Amino acid sequence: MATFFTNPDGLTQRYGQLTTSDAPVVRSSEYNIGGTVVVDFDFNHLLNASGVLAFWTEDAGGGSTVDSPSSLNAAIPSGAWIKSATLFVKTAFVGATGTLTIGLYDKAGTAIDADGIDAAIAVTAIDAVGDVVLCNGALVGGLVTGVSSLTTDSGMYIGALSATANFTAGAARLVVEYIHAPR
């Protein structure tokens, strides 16, 4: 597993072997008034025991404990208005009591709203290929508040976890559309 560390000058260094399970795959597109963030992840990124840390790829303290998001993780500009969030199931999720929780975190890995995208999505809603969840967390359809600074954009990072138990299979694509907050 690779560990990432960002130097004070902004250069991100990788230590260790990078594998496909190290980080969700992120794609984003920007336009003048907003953008879209697409995150592909699987059940390996949702480990209940380590919480949302399984989603992160960097050690903010410079050691070997992954505890914060890096430039490889999905970010939305600070204080953006989240227009919509949709989860598309690519591989059926398996786990008798597993639930999926998706939220936003700051650069330090601290929750802005840990279930703000969607809270406790039941495995029965994501247990078949092609299932679609229109996320309805408190941050969807509104301006994200509680961000430390709206004038300096440190980003809001998407994080997800299995809230009650680990999944044993499953993969999904999360699509978040946002509009930039006026500054």
C-alpha cells in the first residue's frame, strides 16, 4: 500500500507500491459556474474498522499512518452548492448488515458532515448491478457550511465508509454536481 505525504511547498511524494486498491479513481470537470466530480470505489475502500481513513491516501503528519486526503482524492471547492449526488452500482454490494454512508471532509480529514451526501444507504438499495441511489443527505441541494475558510479554497473531500459492518463485495460510481459559491 502506498502512503502519500505533501511537503509544505505543495509537492506530494509517494512512498511504497501504488496498487489499484490504494485510492478511489477520481475524475472531475470544471466550468465557469461549477463542475462534476466522479468517484469510482469498491468495498475495499469502505472498511468499517478504519472508518473513512480507508478512503484517504496521505499522512498529514509525515509518518506512516494514513489520516488525510491527498490530491488523489475527490475534492469539491470549499463552500460550493451541491446540486446533486447520484450513486450508480457497478457490482452488487454484499453484506448482511452493511450500510453505506457518504460525506464531506476537510483537508485534515475532519468531518464537515460525515453523512452529508447520504446516510446509512441499506444494502438492499445497492445489492444489484444497475441500482441507482439519488443521494439525499443534508448537504445535497444546498450550500455547504461549516467549512473553515471560504476565501482560501482547501477543498471539501468526499469520503465513504461502511457504517455498521464491512461489505464483502461491491463497486459503485458516485457523481456529484456542484456550483461554485460566490466569493
